[in-house]
Amino acid sequence: MTALLTRRKVLAGMGVLGLGLLAGCDTRGQLSYKYGKDLSDKILGRTFKLKDTEGNTVTLSSFRGLMPMIFFGFTQCPAVCPTTLARAAKIKKLMGKDGDILQVVFITLDPERDTPQILDAYVKTFDPSFVALYGTLEETKATAKEFDVFYEKVPAGDTYTLSHTSTSYVYDTRGNLRVGLSQSLSAQECTEDLQTVMEVC
């Protein structure tokens, strides 16, 4: 009797879980965001392979169970990158305990100057949990292309700066791309959209 009851509970639970999957993480393009751009119908960032600042190989699946927020930039960026990373740190705080699953990922577009040591120190200035990734020039180009990210060198005296896409790409905990957050959004606006993602995942 107990075994049968347990079995029924398990089957019932599986049924509820199945419905949850149909209504949630496996459903594409059915979330409504107040501020960000719905990217649920896009397939971006599925196959990138880069290194973290400790030399470990990282792919999208490395963040399974977390909500990755991926942003491209470079450490010598004068305004956009530090502003975006500071906003991300504020978002984590606004999310409270839920902020623990938000994994901010900074991918450098300037591997020639952004060494692992520089990258690690840079992102951790904003939050100790932030992760920085880098690759070779070829890997960087391929990864940017995979995310449909634009970037180019702009001469600046005897050196250069970079012009680049400033969107933050947010995935759910199952690795599905969900929303793009523009640079112009406030931390509060971004937090509201991330809470929408968390409602289903």
C-alpha cells in the first residue's frame, strides 16, 4: 500500500514536472518583458568555447543551473563596460537571495591587451562572483560572430579603443537564451525582466 502510494506520488510529481517543462523552460518566445528584447527565438552562443582566468575551458553548459548574463567588452573601455558591470552588481543586490543564481560573464573583445590577470582583477572590482573569459584572436572573432556582436578597433593616438555591441545576453538556468538588455536600461528595469525569466525557471 505504501509502495503504491509512493509510486502514485512519484507519477503525479512527474506529471506536474512535465507540465512545468511544457509551460516553462522548454517553451520558446512566450515570455513578456517590460523593458528588454525577447530573444527566445534566437540561437546564439550555443557552441562557444573560451578560457576563464584560471585557464579552465568554459562553454555555455558550464553555467547550467545558473542564469548567465553575458556581456562583451574590454578592460580599457572608458564608459560603457564599467557602467554595465556596475549595473550588473546592483542587479544582483536588487534580486536578493535570487541573485545567487545570476552569473555575470564578461567576455573580452581585446585579448591582445586583456591578460587573465588583468581580466580577473577588473571584473572582481565590481563583484567577486563575476567571471571573465578570453580566447585567441580567432576564438574571440568566432564567439562574437556566434552572438552576432559587432566590434572593431578605432585608432586613438598611438593606441586604439574598441567600438562594440553593448547588449547583455541573459539565459535561463537550462541554457535557453531569453532576453537582451540594452545599455540604456536601469538596474531596476533589468531586475524586473530577470524576475520574469525566473518565473518559469
